[in-house]
Amino acid sequence: MAVTKHKSTQEAPVVLPVGLTAWLLDCAPVRDCETCQSEWQRLRAAKDRGDITQASKHASRVRDHAGGGH
């Protein structure tokens, strides 16, 4: 009897180029800003979970401080 190979409809995870994650998460929270500190903690938690998409959103919010975003 022939063995049937099952095909997955889910695509393999995307592997980001080396250094891209570091570039996406590059930010420095302002020490006296509660929003920056909160976003920094959320960024670290998301990064530790491997959720780079969410971590990069938090990094963007930290970078927004310089432009008066909060």
C-alpha cells in the first residue's frame, strides 16, 4: 500500500535577515518618562516571547518620544 504524504497549508516561518531585528528594536527609553518605561517593559516581554512584530510596535512608541508623540 502506498503511503500518502500530507501537505501543510501553513507556510514556514519567515526568517529575518541578521541585524534586522536589532534595527527594528533600536530605541532608548527616556528615564523620566512613564510611557517610555512602560513601552520598554512591553518591548522586552514581547521580544522574550519571540513576538518581534509586537516588540517593534513598542520600540516605535519609545522612539516617538523624541517627536513629541507622548
